[in-house]
Amino acid sequence: MSSTMKKQELVAWLTERNIQFAADAKVAQLRELYEENCEDNYSEDHFLEAENIERPGKTINSDLSQQIQESVPGNEAEMDKEIQMIEKKLKLIELRRELARQEENFASSSSLSYQPSFKDIQYSLPLFSGDDTYDAKKWISTFERACDSVHGDSVFKLKSIRRLMKPDSAAEIFLQIDESSTYSDFRSNFLANFGHTYSVSDIIDKMRSTPFVSSNTSIMGYILKMQELASRADIDEKQIIQFIIDGFQDRSASIAILYSARTIDELKKLAHRYAQLRGSNSAVNRPKNSASYSAQVAQHQNESKPKVKFSVGDSEKMLVQCYNCSGMGHFSTSCPHPKRQKGSCFRCGSTVHILKDCPKLPPKNARTIALIEEFCSGPNQDHSDVDALSDVKICKEVNSSDKFN
């Protein structure tokens, strides 16, 4: 910048700052002094020159003023562009806010225009009967949450709760004598009649007297039912789990899978596996006094006991000969005559000798083995499977002899 300054300007600049120089100094020397002392005052002079501000007693040269004037129009154009961009962004933000407000107003107006119906909540909770099946306080809290989810007002709640009273129950009788005109009054009367306060001992007694019945509910349903009963009083969670396990009344090894549960949630996770094990061991878990169990045990005993069964057709029945009395048409097991003594002679019934030594001549009829009148007075003894097998053998021998004849 000193190269554009004239000697007078350099002299004035140095004199203003009390910088000594020779009276006959040349322009080059003055410029050198200017450059040496200009570094300390550059920032301040540059600021004053950029802002077109004059120091007291100093005048900016015309060339510097011209440069500043030439640069100002360009800066203003850039600032105008930036200002326009900022204004557009602010306008965009405001438009977005307005759009959000409009959408919210539209949603609220739509929800207000929708009128809920009883169908929206009728399956959210069961009918109230007035007995100990459901806790009245929890039941009405569930009812109110269902109504609030569909934006139901007090008029809607009053109409709906009246329709949820179970017919032919204490709740229906209460409905007949209730004269409430608002939901608030109905709620107060409802809780005054059904909102019992249960003690811990009452709930424990009720849980103990509520066993699991597989024909009425599932394993998970029983756990939920017991959990609902326990929620009516302040009962320890571990004690609740123990009551539930005891309620299954299972003496098999399958119940051991539930012993590791420390919380109700853990018990529910183990319940699925327990249901599978209990189903596979249904015969073990069946009550001992049930008729079906007794029939099954009897059948099992009959199947496990070895038996010798004989079946003879009508055409072959007359060929069967009794091993006891030599009669035809029946086995020794069903012989109507006294039992022949074991070890006696097959021909005469004597216990002194056997058949090969029998002095009595064999009968002319080949089918006759022993004479009934000769051993009818023998002792009455039990039959054996050997006798029955011998009857079959005789029957086969008779049949074979018929073929040869």
C-alpha cells in the first residue's frame, strides 16, 4: 500500500506517529520507514479504512477509498442472497409448523365425529355376574379402559355397563333396583354392592380350594386364574407359585419341571413344557378312583395274565369228547359230572392201575375212553390246562380216525 502513497502522505503519516526521519530523506527511505512501523497499526488502520472512518487529523487517500467503494457493491449482493436464503428457510419452518397444526386439528375433529358403539367393547371383558369369579374393582377398571380407548363419554359408559350385567345373576338384580341417572352414581353404587375388600387369609383359603380340573380349563388358564385371585390381596409371589403347583395335584415326576420357577412369568414359560409332559403321562395323572382308570387297570391285568383259549365251531362241537366222563359235546372244564381223580385209569377210573394195565376190556365204541358210572363217585378236584389240552388232543385223534374210516 505504501507504493501508492505520495511523499506528502508518507511524511504526514510518519509525523503523526512521531517517527523521526531526515529532512532531505527520499521517497524510498520514507516508504521503508513506513513499512517498518506499519505492522503495529495495520489492523487498526485496515479496520478504519474498510469502514471508511478517518482518524483524527488523517485523510484516507483517494486510491484506497476507490478500492473500498469498488468492493462494497459485491459484498451487498452476497449479503442480499444470504438474507433471501434465510428468509426462505424461516418461511419453510413456519409452513411446516402450520401443516402440523392443521393435521392435529383434523385428527381431533375426526375422532370427535366418530361415535363409539357397544360392539367396540363388548368382547373386551366378560359379563359381570356379581359372584367371586371376578374382582369388581378390577372389572370396572378394565371396563373404563376399554371405553377410553374408543373415546367413550360418560353417557356411553352408562349405557354399556348396564348391558354387561349378566342375566339371571346378582348383577341383574342389582340392575333392576339401581336408579342411577349418571355413570358416576352407577359406579359408586356398583362398588358399594360388589367391591369387597379381601383379606390375605380369605384369598389363601380360596386358592387352596381351587384345584386344577383339566376338563374345565387349560394349564395356562389355571395359572392366570390363580394369578387373578392372588392379585386381590398382598401375597408373596413365591407363595403364589407354590399354591399353583400344589393345585395341579400331580404326583408324577412331570411336576418337577415347575419347581425352578421364581416368578409368575417363568412359571408361564415352563407351563408349555409341563403341559406336554402331563399329556404324555395322562394315565399316571388320572385319579385312582375313576371308573375309566379301574377299567384300564382290569384290562391291563387281563392282558398280562396268560390264558389258554379254545374255540370250537358248531360243526365240530359234537366231535369233542370230555376227558373227565367220556361224554360227547363238551370239554372237561364244563363237565356236569364229578371230577375224575387225577392219576386214575382212563378206562375204569381205578386208582390202583393205569390204562395199559386195566383188566377191563376196551369198549367196542372207539370214541369211548372211560365209563361214567365207574368213577362218578370220585373226588371233586380243580381242572387244569393239561386236562383241556388233552381234550383237544382227543378231539384231533377222533377226527383223524374218522378220516381213515
